[in-house]
Amino acid sequence: MISTHILDTSKGNPAEGVKVVLDRKVGNQWTEIGTGMTNPDGRHVFDCEKIPGIYRITFQVEDYFKRDSSESFFMDIPVLFNISNINRKYHVPLLLNPYGYSTYRGS
């Protein structure tokens, strides 16, 4: 299982309605394996097979900031990560503000 959570640190609230896209690298190409929108708690769980490999979640944040008429430096935020142990879940949170972001491997 791969999941994500976005917290807008400038507001202290979850970021609802952000489109997130999950890709897996196959050879030299990226293959989309899931897409969705964050829920009111800023979360999304991708329904995908457990396959070791290199993955990318792209957080499409431009529309999120535009909804509030907020200026933002970032439009899309790609986060690449490696899955080696398919017996655990992978949670990739994003701490977001209009001029910066941070991420880590959650639990």
C-alpha cells in the first residue's frame, strides 16, 4: 500500500482537493499506476499492486493555491522513492507552503 497526506503548514490545515499521481519506473519510462484527489483530511491511498521498484508521486499543487487566490512558487512537486520491501506499507507525507515543502517516509 502507498499512501500520502498533505499538510498546508501556512494554514495549519490539511490540503484538501490536491490531485496526486503515482507512477512506477519501468525500464527508462514512467508508467502511471494511480491517481486521485486528497480527501478533507488531506489524505489519499493508492490502490496498487505491491511491486518493488522506483516510484514517483507528483503533487499537483498549482490549482490548490489558485483556489484561495494564493501566490505559489510551485506548480507540481514530484517525489521519487524506492520500494524494496513489499511486506510493509509506504506513506509519503508532504508538508506544504506556497514557497517551500518537505517530505519524509512516514509510517
